[in-house]
Amino acid sequence: MEARIAAIWYKEGERQLDSGEVKRAVDSFRKATTNAPGNRTYTLALANALARDNHDAEAQLILLRLRESDPENAQFNLYLARLVAKRGEISDTVRYYQNALYGRWTGGQVDEGKRQIRTELIAFLLAHHEHNMALSELLILESDLPESAAAHEQVAQLFLQAGDLHYALKNYALAAQFDPTDVSALAGAGEAAFRLGDYAKAYQCLEAALGLDPNSETTRKLLSVTEMVLAGDPLAPHLTKEERQRRLLLNFGQSQQRLESCLSQISDDERNAALRSLKDQALTMETKLHSRHLSDSELARSAVELIYQIEKAASVACGEPEGLDQALLLIGVKHGGGQ
């Protein structure tokens, strides 16, 4: 009876056993499988216990025998996938997970079980930097999600890890629609929009997130930079000539301060020469900016490009920028800096 109860714990995943309990479970299941050699529940539980006790080779032999008797059994394939995954064997792990997903299932909540297993597979692929395969599985997972904030937020986080910011933003936004008070979904949507360069969307989401959680320093800093980008972009549409000129002169002055500060910090001749070359360009540009009204769009774009080059070079030589300098670098990237 004790072995049967323990086997159910293993099968259903309802209880975590400590190392001493695992060793006692191994002994108990060995006896149980000896007394009832045809009982698959006991055999499967023994394999699981052996794997928990790091007897992987013996566990795999048992699981392979079980699978040989029933290749389409989803549970046998799942346990094999988890065991092989411990060794980081990508092709076999993927194969067994796929066999589990498309194998024969018994019991209730099959759809939920498959979603959990596909999520396990995605997490494994991401951990082993197989982002293309992970994205393929994520698209399948996304197409079968329940309508809940938690489900879409989890998938958004996985898309973010996989490097697909568009799908991450889409799912964070859906999570926030299902639950407008979900701070992490709003903050996640704001971060994804920020990284995509959609600063208007980022501002909207980050402001809402900060309203719900005013103590989040991360959200506050990201919102601050977003505001600087929106308020400081001299190439934004619908600006008056006066406002465009004001922004451009302010940004140019800030980049010159950053350049001078960086020059005072470094002694490397090669980097120093590169920064001094930019300083010479800046002096030439400064004369143009003060001598002409900035209705010349080509001049404005050239100035934005030079500001970007200064901020980028200073970042390489003197460390990552903060505050307005970070915003200037992002404004340059937004308008094709370096291209």
C-alpha cells in the first residue's frame, strides 16, 4: 500500500520528496516491482525514483523497456525526455518531448497537460540557445492558450527570452487587456515596446505600470528615459521650427559635454584620436547650427547623426550612458544612426 501511494505521488507530481525519502522510495519500488513485475505504475515510479537519486542509466533502461512495449504512451516518452534533458542531449530530448505531445494520453485535462509539456520543451530549448526551434514551439503554444492574463504573460516572457519582441509585446498587451491591474504585464509590455523603439506605446504602458506600483525603480528609470526620447527628438513630426531648433541645440550641447567629459577620462591614444576627430566635426557643426535657422532638414539629420556618433563613441570609450545621454543614443538609433 505504501508503495502504491508513493507511486501516485510521483505520477501526479503532488509531492516533493527529500533525498532520504527518495532512497526509501527506490527500495520500496524495487520490492513492489519484484512482487508485481507487470505493474507499470510501480515500474514507472521506480524509474522516476532512480532518476531523482541520480541513477540515470538504470532509470533510462527501465523507461526504454516500457516505451518499447508501448511506443505511443505519452507518459513514458515524457519521462524519457526529462531524463535525457538532464544530459543536454538536444535531438533526443526534442524527439521524446514531441513523442509525448503527439502520443496517446489518458485521464483528464489533456490540453492543459500538453501546454505544460510544450512549455517545458521551450524552456529546455531556450536554455540551450536553440531559439529558432523554441520560437516554432512558442507559436504553436500561443495558438492554443486559454484566455487569461497569466497564460499570455507566461508566453510573453518566453518570447522575450527567445528574442521576439513583437510577439512578446503582443502577448503582454493581451495579458494587460485580460487584467488591467496586472503590473508585471504592463511593465513587460512597456519594456518590449521600449526595446522595439515604440516609445509612445512604451510611455503608455510604463506610466500605467508605475501608477499601480509607484515603488518600482526599474519602471521609473525606463519611463524617465522614454520621456526624454519623446521630449527630445528633434526629428519628431509636427514640430514647429522653433521647437526643432531648441531640441537640436540642447541635444548638441549635451553631447559635447559628454564628449569633453570622456576625453578627460581616457589616455588611450587610438580612442583619444577618434574622440578628438569627433570634437573637430562637432565644432564645424556647431558653427552651422548657430549660423543658420534649422529649417534645413538635411542639416538637422546630419546633426542628429553626429550626436549619435559622439554618444556611441563615448559609450565605447567611457561606459554606458545614462539619462539624457542614453536618450540621445536611442534617438540616433531611431533615425537610422550609423547606417
